[in-house]
Amino acid sequence: MFEIPAGYYGADQILLMLRRWFAGRTTMRFRLDPLESAARADGRHIVAARWQYREEGSSRSNVRLLFTLAPEGPVWYIREIREQK
């Protein structure tokens, strides 16, 4: 769906990617799944979400996204976003 090659991206690059993903799409629903057993051994957490959206001129689409969050001091950062197929 997103067709973005794996790699490390800076904050500005991520912002541009998110804007492209949402351009031309209307979000119908965005829901985080319960945070049960999301912790990994390395201290990161996996958070799943369901995104229902409509693209211009088409029917609704659903996608399941996985966010990897990592703590740095008191702040959590998104380290990875994947589409679960």
C-alpha cells in the first residue's frame, strides 16, 4: 500500500511521507488495538492500529498498521511503521 523502501528516515522525511499517505484519503476510523503484551525484550513496544479510509472516488479500505515505539528518557518515539498483511 505505502510502497516505501525500508530504511532510516529523518523527522522531516517522515512528515512528508505521512502527508502523502493522507493526501486524497479521508479517514473514516483510526483505532488503536488494546496494548496487551506489547513489550519486547529490547524495551520497545509494538502498538497495532486499524485504519479505515476512503480514497477519492473509491470505496472504503482497511489497513492494519504496526507501530514500534522506543523510549528515550521520558519521551517515546516511533521507530517503525509497518503494514500488516
